[in-house]
Amino acid sequence: MNPNDSDASRFRSATADRRGERDLDDLLIHVARGDQVAFEALYDRMAGPVYGVIRRVLRDPSQSEEVAQEVLLEVWRTAARFDPAMGGAATWVTTIAHRRAIDRIRSTTAAADREHKTADVSPPHDEVAEAVEASLDRERVRRCLESLTEIQRESITLAYYGGHSYRQVAELLNVTLGAIKTRIRDGLIRMRDCLGVS
Amino acid sequence: MRFFRQDLHTLTGAYALDALEPGNELTRFNRHLSRCQSCASEVRGFREVATAMAFAATTDPPTEMRDQVMAAVARTRQLPPEVRTHVRPRRTRSAAPWIPWLSGAIATAGIVLAVLFGFAQAHTQNELNQARAQNQALAAAQARVEAALNQAREHDQALAEILGAPHVTLLSQRTSKGGVAVVVLDAAKRQLVVATSGLPALPAGKVYQLWLIGPVKIVSAGLLPTAQAGVTTPVVATGIVKGDKLGLTVEPAGGSKQPTTVPILALPLPV
């Protein structure tokens, strides 16, 4: 990277910035070869985001812990299936985590349980606000979410953090399906540019 | 419902946030994704945004979780590398794009996918449980299902609909003549997909016929296709009524109006 190019450094990939994405890829490659020490290091880096995103979606702490354990074990089991060409290790792991949380919502029993527990969900931007601490990630994501239009921001947070399908988001926000699809996509394009994802 | 390409393309965002419900739309989008390079790269970028959002949600897990995960890791065998990749452009017509989603949904629901499509036959129950724990079953079953589905394109729509339904039930049972029948039941829509593996080969002039055996009447659910490498391609059956069992009999070629032999399978269908 050219240190004189302030734009380039400012727009460095969000994931590259994140405590060394390359290191994480390397760790995962070692994990794939059965290296438990590498897995411990990976755990220390990824357990927080994994548990955090699942917790955000499911809300229930004990269910979240259960799903997080399943996800981390799946990472261990399937590490050899990780393909760096398809995206970074952090993305691979968090994608599994988010999907498993969604799967859990969509399984019947969990759905009823969750309805009950999310009866008084605070609005999505409050969720984001409550997540804001000193963390750079949080700060940057918060800033970028703020740069969106309200409907883009709400669509994205309801879908990702709320674990709602875009049809449900359309229903919640009382907007047409076509509009929601577009808002989510436009919002993500803005987020991508704001976060400097390459 | 039909979608224009334009509509499909705008789904990249919802897809990257896992906000597409399983079903036709997800099926179509997955298919589209496998041949649309720009969509795939857009999805990759959006997934990075999602990753940043996951990191922004970082929460310390309970401290005891670390020891539990490490203990589980120490006794869990890893999977070998996979030969295929997630996007398979060269197989756009024959691939079954819903499979990754299906497997995720089912695996997490904790359903025994291990018995799917004949993977069961060579294993004892214990081995199966172990295999499932290692997720190998999933990979094997996926490969089997995918292979089977290549033969069943004409049913694609119906299959995708059932397999993508939010609350499917997986049932399986050995037949009295050996082999196993596996059923994915969509109770809400009263329809199912059935495939078998390891049934004994029949002499010429005989076929396997499926039945919905109800308390009042018995209805044919079609003939089982000829097995390929021991596995029959999935068959869709609709119009299940309460109390129905899925039956299987040996019938003369062309099938019968009512069963003429004793069923070798009678699997209750909870609808």
C-alpha cells in the first residue's frame, strides 16, 4: 500500500483492516490441517463476532450460546472447505453464524419462542446505537449506517440484525417488495463504499 | 411467479443478508447467481458489509463456552476438503442450487439427514450418529441428492417448492425387503418428496409402486423410477390426507390400480 495515498489508506478494505484478515485466513488454513492451537487463536478472534451476531438475531442468551457453539464446531469441522477465493475467513465464519441464526428462527419451535421474546424490540437504529462503544468496527459501521437514508438503514438492520426476510421487512415498514429489494441493495452499495470494501 | 432478470439482480442485497426465504425465489436466485458473475461479485462485496456488521455486534460469549467448544473440537473429526466449489457455472442446468440452503436449514434443525438417499444402508446406527456429528453424512447426502435430482428436472419446480418449504419433516424407514425410503414431508401443503436407496432389484416386468394408504381408500402415488446406482430419483406425491401412510409394493410393469401384493413399506405421514 502506498502510504502517500491517503484515499487508499482511508478506503482500505473493511475486512483487511480488521485485526489482520490475512492472519485469520492463515489461521483457518492451519485449522483445516487439524491444528487445535490455531483453532484456539481463531476462537479468540471470532467467538465475539459469532456470538454477538447470533445473539443480536436470536436475543435469547442460552439459544444463542447453543447456536454459537454449533457454528464454531462447524468451522472446525469444515475448515478444509474454506476457499479464500470466495472471500475472507472472517466473512466465511460470520456468514455461517448468521445463517445458522436464521435457520434457528425458521425452525418452528424457535419461531414461537422468539415471537415471545422479541415482543418489545427497540427500533433498529437504537440497536445500533446501543452497540456503539469504543470499538473501531462499531464506530465505523455506525457512521456508515448513519450515512444511509432512513429506509435503507431500517431495511438493512431489520434484515441483518433482526433476522427478518425482506418480505417481512416490507411488511414491517409498509413498503412494496420491489422498493425493499432496491433499498436494501442501494443501502448495501453505500455501506460498501463507505466501509471501503474492495 | 415469474421474475425478470432485473428483479432477480436486485435480490443480491437481500440474498447477502440471508433475507430470502427458502422457496422458489431463492431457488431461482441461486440459479441466476451461478451464471451471473457480476451478481456473484456484488454478493461477495455485500457479504463483507455484513461481516463488518457482525463485528460491530461483537459480544463476549459466556466464558465457559470456550472450554466447551475446545472439548468438542478435541473429539470431533474434521471433513476432508471438498472438490466442488459453491458456484458451479458449468452445471447451471443440472445443478440443484437450493441444496446449500436446504442443507443448512436441515442440519441446524437437527434432523437426521444422514439416512438420506441410501447413505444409511452401509452403516450401523452408531456409526451414523457419529458420521452425522462429523457432518460427513451431509456431504454424502448432498452428493446423492444432487445426482438423483439431475434425473428429475421435470419435477424441479414441485421439488424445489417442497424441499424449500419452511417446515419440512424428514422421515425414513427401511423396507421389509431391505433398502431405505426417505421422505421430505411438507405437512402444511400435504405433499412430499420420496426417494429410495438400496431396494432389491426387480425382475423384468415388475415395478415398485408407491401408494397413499389411507383409512378409507388407497391411492396410487406413482411408480418408482428405475434406480441409478441403487438410488431412485425423487418422486413428488400430493394430496395426502390425515391418517395416510406411504406404502410401497411390487406390481406388474405399468403399475396397478390397487395394490396386488403386501406392502414392503408403510410409513405413517404426520399431516
